[in-house]
Amino acid sequence: MVGFPLLLIPLAICNIIIFLMPGVQFSAPLFTLMLVSGVAWTVTLSDVLIALGIVLLLFEVIKGARPGAKYFTDHLLSLIVFGGAAAEFVMLPQFGSSTYFLLTLLALVDFFSGIALRTRRSARTAAVPVQRVPEPVAPPEPRREPSIPAPAPMPASAAPTAAPVVESPSKSAPEQVAVHPEPNPAEQHPEVPAPGIQPGSGTPPDQQR
């Protein structure tokens, strides 16, 4: 944002008084102040304009001392104000007074003070080395093994219900049945090797003769 040249205010007041109020003199007293020492101090219009210019110059210096203040356009405006005031003081007879000369000198001080503050600030910035802060390196992320998801628990409604166990009446052990083998007719009468004597013959050997 371009700063407004504050010293233009007292210079503009002088132009208004000279062009619009030609009967007003800068040396005309405005009021009188009684000091503690007992001296009566007569304040004139010239004193008020010069005091106003000094106060505004102080504000201009404060603005120029701030970081990033007083751009090239601001210096150019201060130079234009000083050039216009100097031209009026030299070329126009109405402005040939000590009051206007002092105001022109304040405009010159404003221009050179802005240049000096800007130059010093630039030199200080160039003298200070810019330290680069190293970028933080993120630690490597730990390798994660793929985890096997745990089986989801079955809902209580879907869980299989155990069927009731019904005990059947105990069966009695199977009865043991004794099996007697039938006699073999060939084994009932074994042959006897003795001649003439065979089992099953009812007659004795003497009768068979």
C-alpha cells in the first residue's frame, strides 16, 4: 500500500493561505501563552506551520523505519513534494519567506531519510547469511507382516444346538446256546483191524464159523 506523504499537509496549507487568503500574513500572531518564567510567548501562524511540519516529519521517519516500509513509490512521492515546494520557493515571489523555506527543507530531509533507512536495511539483510534449516527425515516405517485375521465369532442364534441324548434301555447280553455236535455214523463204529471182529456184529466169532 502506497504511503501518503505527510509533509504535503503543511505545504498545502501554505498554498491555500497564499492563493485564497492573500491578506493573511505568516507573521501574524494567533495567540499568546504565558510561561512559568513570566515571559509572554506570542505564537504566530508561521510557528504553527513549522511545528506541524516537524511532527509530521517524525511520523514519516517512523514509517520508514518499519520493516518492509517505504517502497520506491513512496520515495518518488517524497521527491515530487520536495521538487514542487522548491520550485514554488524559487520561482514564485509569494513563497519567498522563511516559513516556506523551512517547510521545503523538511521535505528534503524526509526524502533523504527514507533513502538512508532503506539502504541501511538492505545492507543489513545482505550481511546476515540465510541459514537453511535441514528438512526432517522421516524414519523408515517398520515392515509389517501380513496378519491372518481371526475367525469371526458365530452369533448365538446360529450356533448349533446339541441334540438331547436319549439313553436306550440296556440290552441283556445274548444268551449262550450250547451246541452239541451230531455224532458221525462213521465215527460211532470204528473199524477194528482184528479179523472177524467188527463192531456191530451181534454174533460171536465162533458162531460165524
